[in-house]
Amino acid sequence: MNDPADHPGKPRCEREAQVRCESRLSEVDVDTIQQPEHVVILANGLWEDCEQIRRSACAADIVVAADGAWAKARRLGIDVDLVVGDLDSLDEAGLEQLIASTVPVKRFSVDKDRTDTEIAVDLALEWNARWITVCGVGGGRIDHALAHVFLLGKRPVTGSREMRLELAIGRETVIWVEGEIDLEGALPGDRVSLIPVDHCVRVSTWGLRFPLSDELLVRTAARGISNVVCTLPARVRISEGAAIMIHEATADRTQADCSCGRCDD
């Protein structure tokens, strides 16, 4: 990687901030983290529901911010345990604030073949996290949106324990389904959609208004859209292929006050 100071297009103060941040970067050893229960990754997309993101961060053992998501978390008073990415989304003031903080940073070249969010997901998989939630991926570019959805198909290279990887976008949770899964936290009235990843997917459901019993969903048809939870427990089984499940918490939920100590409630 070229020294950031070699890029004449950047203001001198910003180039110097990047060099100082780079020098601190080598001291971060994320390999010491092993098997956290719940990792929350903050992406630098549109934060449509800041309270949902705060609640997710409160429930985490480790919070990782991808690039400019650190500045958004800081404004909301969310504590971040690690910042990853090329840091090109932080302005001069943001870089200076990050350098002055005690937050560990793992920095990557701008010329890379992964997004900052994917880097964070890969780290959580290397840690063999049991539950990974990616927040802040809404809005913006459709290429990033689609790429984020297909990140859900990733699996750990090592480790055998059951793992859950999900996107949390406002009231919606997006999950890659292969095999059988319970709709955790579902309530009657919630909306559930199933979108095939493979051309044909064989599906069975329980607890939904429009049941499927070992039936085929086809990728080029919208039959799996807008089902509704009617009884609990609600469950989906994919016996052939893979599907994206979108669970929207449309039923009323009463939010309790936060006392996690991770955010400024």
C-alpha cells in the first residue's frame, strides 16, 4: 500500500491524520478475540432507525464499526469496540477524533477487493461468533444493498457451532435460510417473506397464515412475499436450496428503557 501522504489530492492535514492513524493501526491484534456470543456490525449506510441500532448495540458483546459508521455511533453515544475499513468515509475532523480516542482501529487499503462491511463480517466469522447482526445497511446504492444481502450466505471457515448471521434494517430482519429456522422474537401479525436464492426452493412453514407444505418456490415468481405469523412458534424449513427470509416486526412491541451502559440512553 502506498503511504497516504503520497496522494497529492488530499489536504495536508488530512494526509498527516491518516499517517498517524496508520501508525497506531499495527498495534491492534484482533486475533485474540475468540467465540463472542453476539457481534454487532455497524455499517456506514443510511441509519433509518437509530433506536433499533442502539438496541442492537446494547445487546452485543462486541460492536464493530465499519469506516464512517464510527462517527455516526459516536454522535448517538454508542460505544464501539473496534473500527475497521479504509477510513475514506471519515472527514478530517472525524479522523482526528478517531485518533484521539481509545478505540482500536484495523485499517485497510482503499484499493481492496472487499467492502468495509464485508471485512467486519469476515472478522466476526474468524472469531467464530455465534450471532452476527449487521446494522445500518439501508438506503444508498443498490449494488451495496444486494451485496449486503448475499453476505448472509457466508459461513465460518472453522468452527462447528451453530451460527446466525442477519441484517437488521429498521423493523426488518433479513436472514439466509438453509435447513430449518425458528422465527425468533416473532409475534402474531408480523410479516414474513421468502425469496428463493436458487431457481427452485422446497419450503415448509408452520405458524403462518398461508402455509407451505414441502412446496416449491421459484425465484422468478413472488409467491413467497407477504405471509403473516398467525400462531407461535413460527418456523420455516428449506429442504432443497436456499432462500432469503425477511421478518418484519409489524406487531406492536413495547420498548423497555435501556440500561446496558453501552449507550447514552
